[in-house]
Amino acid sequence: MDRKRIDRIIEIKEKLRKDKEREVEEASVKMNAICAGIKAVDGQIDENYEKLSARSISGNDFAVIRDYLDYLDVSKSSLLCEKASMQETIDLLQQELYEYARELKMLTKLQEKINRAFKKSENRREQKLLDELALRLDDKRI
């Protein structure tokens, strides 16, 4: 494989790895936002349960608070589903990132192997030229 070609492949894989890292970071930010939303809904649920238990309220107020609690429970369950979905996405992205890192490591080893082979062939050529030069000098002396 050509040295320039392997360098280009490594460059492309590095770019893809960086893009995946960015995607993982963005997904983590979304996950944190979802977790914050869940905590906020939990806080609202706790506040409303405190309202229910703190004082005596009319039947109409009780019904309104109860309906709002039902709404909050539905909101929380949808946020939990969204969180599970986002976790799956993060896991998938991290797996892809791992694969890119593994490919890069393999390509780097291949690049080193190609460089060693290239250097070895260069050394052989130089040695061959030096040997020819030594033979010519030896022939001129005789």
C-alpha cells in the first residue's frame, strides 16, 4: 500500500473519529438536559403532593391538583422513555467510536510497517550504490 494512501486513510479516519466524539458530546448534553427535566418534574410532583397534604383544600382544587399530578406523571414517563432512547444512542455512538479507535490503531501499525519496509528498501538501495561505487573505485585503482 502506498504511503500517501495510508496517510490519507488515517487522516479520514481521524476526522470521522472526531465527528463521532462530537456526536457523543452532543448526545451527552441532551441526556443531561433530559435528566434535568426529570428532576424538575420530580420536584413539581413533590411540591404538589405537599400541597395536597399540607392543608385542607376544596374538592375543585383537589381535582385540579390531581389532574396536574397525572399530567406530570405522564410527562415524567415520556422523559424516562426519551432518556432510555438517548442512552441507547449514546451506547451505539460509543461503540462506533471504539471501532474507529481500533481501526486507527490498526492503520497506525500498518503505517509503521510500511515506513519500516520503505526505509529498509532505501537502505538496500543506498548500500547497493555504495557497493557499486566501491567496486568502481577498486577497478580504477587496479
